[in-house]
Amino acid sequence: MGWDYKHVDQQFEDLKPGIYRLKIVSAEKRQSQKGRDMLALKAQISGSALHVWHNIVVMPDHPDITNAKLTAMFDSFGIPEGDFRLGTYAGKVGAAMLRTGERGYLEIHY
């Protein structure tokens, strides 16, 4: 391969848990590992190049939990309640608490 390689040190942002402004980059309907419908959001952290992903799994056996998570998302990003036109979500700005999850990554909590 003809390439003039030069070592580049990589710097990674180290964001701490806290409240951040987020902008939705994408929203899709997907299937969870157990085959349930879920809303998959990708959001960019304001002032950063970092993104966070947030999945809201639809749980027919626990509608109160599903509705609480959807309500928090709708309220945070100013999306009309019950609006599932996912193509309109990109660009919406809101705020959320980012906490370190079980796998060591920042996760969205409203």
C-alpha cells in the first residue's frame, strides 16, 4: 500500500455525568433483542462531537413504564405527545441527564 503513514495521538473527550443539551440526529423504529418494537434515538451532545444513543422499548406488559419514558422524551424535546412521525424528530433540541450506565457509557435519563 502506498501511504505516507504518520502517527497521530488520539484525544477523547471525557464528559462527566450531568445535565446536557442534546440535539436529535436520528430517530428510527427498530426491534429490540427480544423482538419488541423500540424507538432508537441518536443525539449529539451540545458543544461536543460526541453522540449518545437512547432506546425506548415498547413493553405491552408494562404500559406505565413505556408511557412514562415516552412522555419524558416528548417533554424534553418539545415533541407533541403521541407524535410518532419519526422523520420530524431530527434537529429537535432538549435536555437530559446523562449518567454512567452498567457498561461504562453515558446514557440518557430524563
